[in-house]
Amino acid sequence: MLTERDTAQAAELLAAKKLFIFDMDGTIYLGGIPFDFAVSFINKLRASGRRVLFFTNNASHSPAFYLKKLTKLGFEPSPEEICTSGNVTAAFLTRKRAGKCVYLLGTPELHEQFCEAGVDLVNQPDGTCDGRKADIVVTSFDTTLDYKKLTDACDFIRYGAEYLCTHPDFNCPTETGFIPDSGAIAACVTASTGVLPTYFGKPYPETVEMISEITGEEKSDMLIFGDRLYTDIATGKKHGITAALVLTGETKMADVDAATDDEKPDVLLDSLASADKLIFG
């Protein structure tokens, strides 16, 4: 594992990459507060001819929401630079589970995104169902969660529905602390039903496949920045993508120290300001 003190080696590793993948929450902003150094760094990357992709596991919002948010925060993204675990899950459903009926425990934005992708949903955002049996249950980070939604999801799984989850993150970082995320909701469903979900998003292979598909870049030319060992860094370690951990979000130095060598990032940085200094001086 390199750190920013390994100046020459870390700079050479980072500077050689063509596609820079950025986690969002905890990496380039917290809640609605951007890291100014992240805005500057990303602008420099584009100006130098390098490519940028924003990928978040947070499927509670749509790519259109993130386009608006990132624009407001000063990151100046194009629509092609944004992807979420919701995109990955919807693509799996339409390509590998075509014709199946899906019960979605998610926000109204995720419902709309799934419908636009052609996923056949048996329920509406208000919790009403049309009476059909669900073949598949998908749970996600649902900030509109209520007990009926949770009960319906568990009932369909008990009746034999396949169980999928958009992403495994347990907590979502905000400017005031952490709030329960998709993985925490999935843990509740598993505790009630005894069924573990199949996860999407980072660090799972469908996500890497989608990134490769939409960018056309080789994995050896990619670098992922993130604040979580078990999602962002694991994406790199499991799939041959260089992984850089920043300590601006969920992961603390004690977590890195406790991790095995296979779980540690290729590069450890205090923040994206350190990456900026290593590449651009």
C-alpha cells in the first residue's frame, strides 16, 4: 500500500491512468457540502485530457438528480459521466430477468428510474400493489421506508420471490453524521426471512462490466477513488482496478490498520487534495 509520502511511486501510479472513477458521498462531498479541492482536482483531470466517471451506490436518487446536484456543487458533469447502482440493477433486471414481476422497496425516484428502464413493477411508490405475485423483490436505500413496505417485501420473499439488493452500504455519510443505508435495510429483511440478497453496485462484477461498457476503457487504465473499504476499494481489489482510499468519509485509519493486505487500498490519501498534489504538483 502506497501513501502520499511515497511521492514518486504514488504519483507515477495515479498519473498513468486514463479513467478516474469517483464515489460521491464522503469522497467528493458530504451531503450538500462539496469538497472544494475535489472540484478543482476534477477540473484539472478533464483539462489534462483524462476522463471522469461519477459512480455512487446510493440508488435513492436518479442520475438526473445527481446531474443537477453535481452541477450545483460546481463539478460540471455531463450525463454520460454519471452512473448509479440503480442503473446496474435495472440493467440486470431487463437483460437477465426480462418478463419477471418485481416488488421494489425504494424511493419514488428509483421507482421512476426502473419504470423508464422497462422493469415490470407490481407496486407503486405509495405502497399499493396491483395484486400480482412478485417474482423478484429488490430492496434499496429507501428514505421513504415504512412498516408496510418492509412487511410486503418480507412476505413476497417468504412466498418464494428471488431477493436482490441494489447495494450493500450499511451507512450513508451526511454533513451531520451517518444514516442507515441499503445494507442496513437488507439486514433487517434477512433477519426476518432468513434469505440473503444478491447484491449489485460496488464491489460486484455487474458494476465493473457496466463501467467498461459505457466508457470503453480497459480496467488497467482505470482508477477508483472512494471512502469505503468494503465497496469502493473492494471494487478495485477484486477486479484489477487501481484503488485509492480517501479518509474524508466512512473509513478511518483504524479500519485500514485492521484490514488484511487483500483489503487495503493500493494508495491511501488524506483527501483528493493529496491526489491533486501528486499528479499536478
